[in-house]
Amino acid sequence: LTSADNSHTSIGTAAEDGTYRTQPAVPQGDYKLYIALKGHALEVFQITLTGSTNCNVALVPGGNLSLTVTKQGKPVSGKTASIKSAEGAVLPRISGAGDPRSYYYCDFGLTVEATDENGHTLIRAIKPGKYSVSVSGENPSTPAEVKPMETAEIILEL
């Protein structure tokens, strides 16, 4: 839970019955509520807290994108993926091993590690849909369709 002006944040875990209470209590106002479960696509809601606020959600299983980048058939390391939705919106990204958000897409970004020595990176728990994938500093892109609980294998030749 993050306030619209980023001045208040509350992180917690839902109880077995799915209820969640902010700890510590946060002031009334406009917030983004991020709901995630490992392996599922993150859901983000705009809510206004006015005391006790209820929000019912159903999480969608996410899919993965396995990307290998090559040039003249050889792996290219150090490239970071850029992913656009079918509507052309670039999904924001963050990078950094060990980030607690590393398994889902959110407004903070989609965690994307640079390609390794084999030209490979794996992006987890993306919302199912059609995307266009490119890499940093390069023009070619390739289409990708992410399906729930499946891994789309993509090879991008530079």
C-alpha cells in the first residue's frame, strides 16, 4: 500500500482468510494497493481510504518470458529487455538481484536482469498477454505471447 504522494507505505501479508490490515495504521487518502502472490501477476488498484475499506480481488497466474539475445548466432551478455504491451505502453522495469519484488510486475517496474554470458535472462510472473520485446540500445524487436503458468521462449537476433 503506497500513498499517491509516496509519503506513506505499508507492507504486509494477508491472513489465511485473505484479510489484510495496514500496520502501522495509515492516514485517510488516495493510495495504490499492490496485491501479489508469487507466481501470479501483480494487481494494482487505486483506492481511497476512508476508515475501513474493502477491496475484493482475484489474482491471475502469471507467465514467464525466457529471452536469449544473439548476434551472428553468438550469445550477447549485458543486454536488458524492454517489454511493450500490445497497446504500445513500455512496462517500467527495475533491476537488482535480491529485490523483494523480483517475482512480479508492478508500477515500480518489472524486474529484469541483464542477459548473462549465455545471452539469457528470465522474466517471471508477467500478466498474460501479447508483448513486443527488444533490448537496450538495439532496434530489432520480436513479438511474444505470455500465457498463464507457461514460459514463452524468445530468441532475439541483433
